[in-house]
Amino acid sequence: MSVPLGIVKKAEKDPLPFFQASDTYPLSFLEHYAEENFFESDYTVNRIAKGDRVLIDWWEKEREGVLTKSQRNVFEVAREDYNIRNGLSIPTLCAPHEISGASVICCDSDRVHSQLVKDNAQCVEVLIKLFHNRVHADMDCKKVFIVPLFDGFNKKERQLLKFIATGLPMKALDSYYDISSGYAKNLLPKICEKLGVKNVHALRYFLGIYRAVELL
């Protein structure tokens, strides 16, 4: 069994997934998943984005007939092309700017998978949620997941983020950085879009709760 862990930004545009995976997880599937934008029709992503915090058994949902054609295709590609016969997804976070979860896969038969779920699902769910909490509490762990969100940010964007985190009024900006308030006003909507937050207040909250300034 293998576990990929990821964060998916909930911006209206460019909601790219970010993965961390164990050594035995088929990375080729994750590459295929990203290239084909499977996250747009992934049943588990859709459920987590709607606030569902319940463990999701991939093929149980398929058997229940609740999947759309595009949602079923994601699971079928995993099973037919990458021998991921079964999987569980455990939601760990649904916030305005991001969602996250972990998936545990099984390449054994349906019978073996069903027994594993019966015997171990509750324990696996608890362990994954404990790991998630550890990531958010420990700065070294957090770096692995939060730093990639700032890939592609230039020097001025990073400086503006650091200033926003101080809570000071924008008129004080040029006292700290060589950035005019007019330039910052035009830059802020682009930064908010990149991080999937609605406005500067949500941006300041994001920077504070994740201590993101320490990672810039």
C-alpha cells in the first residue's frame, strides 16, 4: 500500500495539484493525472472541496453508481493502466484557499482490499490525520508542502507578501520596500489569484495561519 499526500489550490484559475508520494507509489500515474487535469473530474477532490470529511472508498462509489462518466474514467485509468486496483482517500483539509487529503492504494484483489479496509481503515484514517496535523504544527514538515505554493513568485511579490503579513497600512509600504502603492495595488489581485484567496484580508489570514513569511 502506498500513500500520496497533496495540496490542491482552490483558485478559480490554475487549480494545480501538488503531490508528495511514497517511494512505491506509481509516479507515472500522478504525472498522467496532472497532464490530463484529472483533478477537475476526480470524485474525491470534488467531495473534499464540498466539505466532505468522510473516508472515500474509490470503487465502492463506482459500484454504488454515484460517479459521472468523467469521474469513473479517473478510477478506470488508475486500475487499467497502472494496476491501482483499489484505493481509499482520506480528506484532511477543506479551506477557502486549499484542500488536501491522502490516498492509500492497493494492488491486491478486491477480496484482499475489502478485508484490509474492514481491519485497518479506521487506524489508517487516524494515522493520516495525525500526520496532517503534524505537518501543520512543525515548520520543517510544513516547508515540504507550503513552499511549492510560492514557486514562480518574483522578488517584489515576495516582498509584498512579507509586508501584507505585518498588517500595516499600504501607505507605509514604500518605507519598507522599493514598491509603490500603485504598483502594489495592481500586483495584489494577481497574488491573490495565484494563491486562491479572494482579497487582501484572506491573504493576510493565509500568511498568518501558515506562518508563510518564514518560508519566503
